[in-house]
Amino acid sequence: MWHRLARKLPSELEEEILFRVPPRSLVRFRSVCKEWNTLFHNKRFINKNFACNRPEFVLTTHSHIYSISVNLNDDPTMKVHDLCVDLHRLRYSLYGTCDGNLFFMYDSYKRGVVWNPLLRKTKLIAKDENICGRSMGYDGSRPEKSYKIIGRCSTNWYHRVAVLKFATNAWKVTHRTSFGEELQSLDSNSRVSLNGNLYLTGYKYPYTGQCFIEMLDFSKEIIKIFCMLPCKGKKGTSHTRMLSIYKGDRFSVLQQCKRTGEIKIWVTEKKIGNGDDGDNVVWINFMTVSRPDFPKLLTPMSTSYFVDNNIYGKSFVLCCNSKKPRQAWVYIVRGDMCKKIKIDGVLCKFQSSFYVPSLITIS
């Protein structure tokens, strides 16, 4: 019925409507007709849909993976999607997300898999007893994305950088030693993927009062400082810092004072383009949260967040845990409103990450 009505529309208008449909609904339309199934394999359409998708949280426990979606309407709501993946006894860990795909290492970190939860598609990563994959991204300097995993090869007490290209699914050990010599003091688990590169927050040691974003460039396979952060503090460890993506193409950074619990959030004024060197990054103050009922973010592995600015106003959405009782929560802050929602079923330790679902298949 819907398709018969849609056939009366010009194909360009039909496509314009479809790419704005949320991906969880859109993926069910693939079997409507041959034209729509073909459209869902069109890279231009898939990328347009991905740019419109709303961020979610992905929660990984010892045996389950959950996706948490939040509707930021007048009365915000939350929905938990149990992705029904039995990972019991695999001893897996989430090492990052890229283009809506999740990268896991398991079996004592000797095996890896890339999984798109929306499409239920997996790609096994070539196994090498001496190599552990660490992060996933792509070379954005080419017309076609060249997806890679960068890891560490440990042999004879030496650590070297290893690179796996998805096109060949084979590891290649480089001449470079571990990135550890180039890395500064990084904030635990504060990392995001943008334009195929991995970005992390950190500070120099000994502490100089400056914090920054460090970038793992997947095209050049090097690590470098991308830009300075607006965060300030007398000690590098006096605050908790976290990085997120804003509007799909900008950075957001959160800093919470460990003593007072006050949270400050900044966003970049302009989008971060592919090949951007970070020289012209300008930060603007997005929001300050100072509430006695707000949690202190002491476990970064279980904490992630994102911010939004729509017709209802500026919103701050946080996923974190409480220790007593052990429980997962989502907090939504907008103006004077602070809504706390319990994530049912998650009563154990978990890892939380920022995630945008997509129809992109990595092959």
C-alpha cells in the first residue's frame, strides 16, 4: 500500500523522504520492492541516511550487547534494544566504533570481529597470535574509504605497529615501534571516531595546564596532537574529561571537577573536515551543569554522553553507572529539567560507548 502511493511520487522525492527515515525502520523496508532494495545498496543514499541518524549508546556486558536510543522530545523517553547476541564466555572487549560498526577483540584478545548490529553482518579479522588489534578507522584521503585496523605486534620483547587492511584481511607489521613513545598521558576510554580517524583527549606529563586532543591518523598511520582543549585545571587528574561527537561532524568535550561535581561542556564552532589539521578549531561554551543530585563520573569505561540542540533546547544526555546499587542509568538534562531513567536488566559491570547506527557495510 505504502509503495503504491510512493510510486506516484518522483523518484528523487521518494529518495529524499526515505533517507530521512530512522535506520531501524528503514532496514525493514528493504523487501518492499526491487527499487528500494537497490537504493539501500547505493553508497550515496547510505551516507546521506547516516548523516541524519541520531546518536545512541551501546552497552556491552559480560554476556550481552544493548543499544540505548533516546527521543529528545518535549518529554524525553528512552528505549532499550537487546541485540540478542550470546557472547557468554568469549571474554570480549569493545575497542571502538566506526561508521555504525563495532570492533571487538575476544578469546584473550587474539581474535577480532567487526559487527554491524543494525544489519546483523559480521566480518572476522585475520588471526595472528602475536598481534592485538587496538582501533578501527579508514583512510579518508582516497575517493573510496579504505578501512583498516591498527594494532600492536609483540615479539621478542619488542612492540611494533601492525596494520590490517580490510581489502586483504591480512596483517602487515611495519618498521615502526609502538605508538607508546609518541602518546602523551591519555584520559582512559575518552576516544571517538570521526572522518575515519581516532581522537583521544590527554595532557602532557608533567602537567603544564594544557589539555589537548590527540589524533591517530589512519591515512598516514601516525599519532599527533590535533588541537588544544578549552579545559583548565590545576592538576591533570583533578578533572574527568570525555570526548564525544556533536552534530555528526564536530567535537564535544565534557569536563567534570572531581571535587565539586560541576560539569562544563564545550563544542567546536565549525565542522571538522576530512584532512583538517586542527589549527583553526574554535571552542564555544555549550552548557554548564551544577546539580547536587548529579553523579560523579569516576568510571570512564562505563560512561559516555552526547549533546543536542533542537527545537526543545540544548540537551545533555549521559549514560553511566551507580555502584550502590550496581545499576545502569541514563540522565537527560535540559534547562532546569533533569530526568533520570533506569536501564532495566543491566545490573553488572558494563562498557558504554557513543554510537550512531548505520546501513554501512564494511567489507
